[in-house]
Amino acid sequence: MPKGVVFKYAATNVKPISLLGRLLVDESDIAYTCYPLFHANALFLTVTPSLHAGSKLVVDEKFSASRFWDQTRRYGVTTFNGLGAVMPILMKQPPKANDRDNPVRFILSAGCPANIWREFEQRFDLKIYEGYGAVDGGAVLLMNLGTAPVGSMGKPVGAKVRVVDAQGNDVADGEQGEMIAYIGNRKDTVEYHENKEATSDKVRDGWLHTGDLVYHDAKGYMYFVGRNTESMRVGGENVSALEVENAMCKHPDILECAAYAVPSELAEDEIMVTFTALEGKEIGIAGIPAFLADHLAKFAVPRYYRLVPELPKTETHRIIKKELEKQGLTEDTFDAKKERVSS
């Protein structure tokens, strides 16, 4: 079961997000969300700024890629929050002559892939602002309001942040590590309901461990890599699931996917990816490894592939990887290693 977060208003990002919202949103704006309000994304990044600005808010029942832009035109939407999984799906929709004919001014994004960032802005005639925050993150906030390179979350806002390796040592520019933030003795900023072990593990020696893998460039701009729980170990190398997923989604006929670890004969991991195809497209799975070889290091190219009609998801459109991991290797799983040996 997911851990329950004890939410304390005084120790969250709500106040800084609200102040930031006042800089971006005014009374004339109309915000839109298709995510459930029990999730922090909709509640804090859409509803809260709208309330502070006194602007209008549209709450839709669910996400629909085919009618998304029609909804923005219908309600005159000027801003919405784009989760990382949603934006590539919107980009995969067939181009239309009226793609740029929409009222949206900007998107507050959480995880927009760098390879589609500029193309998305140009196709739909809007601006993307990227940010980072977490309900259980102890008021850690990063923002890129066009003030940082494409693909970056920006720099920390009012927080002391480090990127460290498994031993707690600071990593060099460009190297992956876990992002941790200093909260000192303010341990009550992070609390899991009736779970003291998880709470104490979250904060160690005054540093909050976010569980997020990132890297920074020479100027201190942060870039998201993935969750440390979704990192895979292959041939002595660490592989980010997000890196594999971004490469898979570059395939013109793949709609979305999930990469995850399955057991290996070598006591490490093998990478498996389950994916869906764009409507009306037929994909030759045997050709995918060769496609990925142009986008990933050799050790990061998955061994196993599975094409499914749809992926299991939460109400916030997040793929439920635990369900896929439980299913493991199924009869319809394609094994690229066996294919190479037989050929």
C-alpha cells in the first residue's frame, strides 16, 4: 500500500507556490485540470494558484488526448499543468491545421522530456515552465521559468540542495546522484502516517532524502533522471527507467511505455519494456532493439518487449509498474536475446 503523508500546511510548498502563481496567473486566466483533486498536482499547482489569483478553474472528468485541445478552446483555457506522461501522448496525436489555434498561454510542466520541449511549444504556440516539488518533500522547490536550459528543472528556490552518491558524497557535474535537501532539526516537515521507520529513513543527519535521481551542470541547473527505486542494474551499470522510456517513445509508432526490471540469470537485472502502439499502427517488435541502439548505450537496450492494448494506470495517468512487474515474463513477451541467437 502507498505510504500516507501527514500534510502540514506550514511545512509545505503551498505558500511559495501560491506566491509564484500570482506572478504567472491573474484574474483573467482560466486554468484547467483533468487530474483528481486528491492528488497534489491538481490541488496545489492548479486549484491553489487559481484561488489566490481569483481566476476561473475548469475541472474535467478525465484526460482525453483526442479531445484535449477542443476542451481548451471550449472553455477558453489559458493554462494547465502537464505531467510528463501526458505531454508526449499529446505530441503523438495526428497534427491538425488548428493546433496553434488555442487560447493556452503557458503550461506548468512536471517532467516534460527535453527532446519534445521546443517542438511542443512551437506546435501548440505556448510556453513551457518546468518545476519540481513533492508533497512529502519538505518544501523542496525548483523552477525553470524560461530561466534555465531546456530539459532542466532550474535551481532550488530557498533551499540548500546537494546531489550525492550511495555513500553520501557529492557527485561531479553531469554525474547522477540522489537529490537531498537540508532541513536541519525540522524533522516534523516530513511524516508518514503511523510509519516511523519510513519517516526516520526519509530524514538522516538533517538531510531529507528525496529518492529522486538527478544531475546538475556546471552552472548548478538540475535535471531529473528518475526515481532511485526505478533504477536498474545491468552489466555493472545503473540504468534509469525514464531514460529507456524516453528513448522508446521516440519511435514514431509507439504511444507510451513502461520500463522495469525483471530477474536475470546473472543475479542483476534484465530490462523489460511493455508498451502500446498508436491507433492504427502495427509494430514489428523484432526491429525495436535496433532502433533503440541509436538512442541508448548498449547495456541500456532492453532484452524483453511486450505489446499490450493498454497499460494499467492510476487516476493521475501514472502507469502502475507494480502490476506489470508481478506479471513478469508472459507468453507474449519477445526475448531479443533469443531472437539474436536463433538468427
